[in-house]
Amino acid sequence: MSGALPEEIHFRDLAKQWVDAVARHFAWRGGDSFHECWVGDDLAIYVRYVHSGRMVATRFDDLLTDYLSGFPISLAGDDGAATSSMQASNLYDGGIAGAPPEECSYVDGLGYRWWGDRPPSGWQRAIESAERLTETVRRRM
């Protein structure tokens, strides 16, 4: 082996880049109905939004899997299916465009009713005290 050591790339850095891009597209898609959208230190997307006058919120994890099909996102295809905008569209259309569930998993201090993928650390810690790696939108609430 000769020459300089190749640059080290950490998968978490690549995954964070992917999740950040999905979150930016997701927040753009949500428009004014989104009050807050951020990427947590668990690389999940969190969003507080209003649906039919109800303050609701959700969390999406496993963003390396297509939200609608359940299949791993292919890095090989170049047909548009493996893009951050398509994943964001799938999250929006398949996740929050319809009515949120009546049952919620957690009600936060601001009154948002949370549903979706439960954080391993619990709702309160994940929402109220975990580090936000990226905040894509924050509107006055």
C-alpha cells in the first residue's frame, strides 16, 4: 500500500445528509401547515403541524426505507424513486396528508398530540431535550 490514506467517510454522516435533504423537502411540501420540522439526534424527522384546526405532531424514523413500499431505498436506480424529494413526498402523501389518528401517543407541553414511530428514548426526552441536528422550519406558535 502506498500513497496517502483515503479519506474516512462515516455512514452516519451520509445518513444525516440524506435525512436533512428529506426533511428540507418535507418541510417545503408541508408549507404553512407545518409549525416546526427538525431532524433529531436519532436521525428521525419530527414535525409539529396543524390539520383541520387540530395541533398534531409526528415522528418518522427508518428513512432509509421507502415509506410507501417498505423496501430499502435503492442507491443503484436513477429513475427518481431514490431521491430525497420522492421520499419526502411519500412521507407527506402516505403519512400526514390524510387525517391523523384520533389516538395519540403523547401530548407535549405545547399541546401537540403526537403519533407515529415511538422514539426509543421516549417521547418526552426525544421532543423536549434531545439535540436537534437540523431545524428546517420554525414558525411562531
